[in-house]
Amino acid sequence: MINRVPLTRGRVLALVIGVPLVLAIIGWSALTAVAFAGQASYPVRINLPVHGGTVNFSVDSGDVTVSQTAGDRLVATGTAHYSLVRSAVTRSVTASGTTVSSACRFVTGECSFNYRVGLPAGVRAVLASGSGSLMLRGLSGYVDAAAGSGDIAGTGLSGPQVTFESGSGDITVRGLASADVTASAGSGDVTLTFTKVPRRVSVSNSDGNVRLVLPPGRTLYRVDASASSGSSVVKVPQSTNSPYVIKVSAGSGDISITN
């Protein structure tokens, strides 16, 4: 004799929700396995004129190293990795600027772009990586660098204005000679080391430490440093009337400003 289990309302609801969920998990796992089995790559070489004095360079995922190069063209070399569906690298040159965008076209598996980029001196560089690191070297123009998940590192930046933004990752820049510097981090440490006295520095960090190292000397700074949960140490000459403004805020982490 077979005892039938009654289909109560709760059991019906569990079947309605559970069966599609299990099938979806199985399907996703199978798709991911196929995607990783179907990996491929291709080389990328870019050589474009720079019009309008602005370069926009973005990748969905990957590491990008950007430096200054001789000449008046954007030059980039690298490798794109993808699974099943080939990723896309688009280029455009208009009167207002030059744009290169590297995008993934498949929902799972491998997708990344690893580039070495050379920019002409003095151009405005707008750089973005959704997931991956940005390395900046010796740039002399305006810089706007953003990483969704990854570190931003740099050395020898001397443009009139630089901006760094990281959702999750460290910002570490040495040899800064820019007059106007802005940095913001959602989660990660921010370390900025200056070789020239900046006129304005603004740093905000939700979760991580902030360390500023200003040039040695007797320059007076107008400092506003506040740490919601952590210590704040300021060891630079100060004056409330100084034109050199340093503003730092940290949600959870320590602040150190020295020279």
C-alpha cells in the first residue's frame, strides 16, 4: 500500500518556487562550465589621432597602464580574453575627443582586457575600469581616473587637476605635482605623496585610512580633517588664512597629514 503525501498549500508553493530555482541553478552552472571551456583571446592594437585634447579610455574588466608618449596619437597594445562570445573594442574620433571602449558581451566566463596605453603630453585623460587596476605614469594633463573594483596607482603626475575615484580598492599615488587633487574611495586606503605644494586637496574615504605626505618646508595650510571612527594626526604648519586648502574626511579609518 502506497501512502500518498498530501499536496498542501505549503508544499505546492515550495514546488512552484523550488523547481524553477533548481533548474536555473543547474542551467547557470552548465552555462558557466561551457563558457570556461570556450575561452579564447585576441591581440588589440590601437593607433588613433587625438582631437579636441581629450581621450576617453574605458574597459569593463582588466588592468590598464597609462603613460605619456611622444607624438600626437593615442597608442595602445594589449590582449583581450573572452568566453564563447567575442568581446568588443570600439573606437571613435570626433572633433571633441578620442574614445576607446572595451566591453564584454557574455554574462559569465572569462572577460578581461589588459592594456598598455600611451597618450600625448597635456591631453585630458578620462580613464575607467569597471573591475581591474589603473596604473598612471608621468601624465602632464588633466586626469580623471575611476575604478569600480580595483586599485588606482600612479607616479609623476603633474597635470593642473587630477581626480581619483575607487569604489573598492586602494588609491596610491606618489610624485604628485598637481595643484588641484580630489580623491574618493568607498573601501580602501588612500595614500598621496606630493613633490609640489598643492593649492587644493580634497579626500573622502568611507572605509579606510588616509595618508597625505606634503612637501617639506614652511608652507602654511588650511586643514580640515575629520575622522568619524579613527584618529586624526596633522603635523604640517597651519593657518586659517592660508590659500592652500586641505580637506580630508574618513568614515572608518585613520587620517595622517605630514611633510
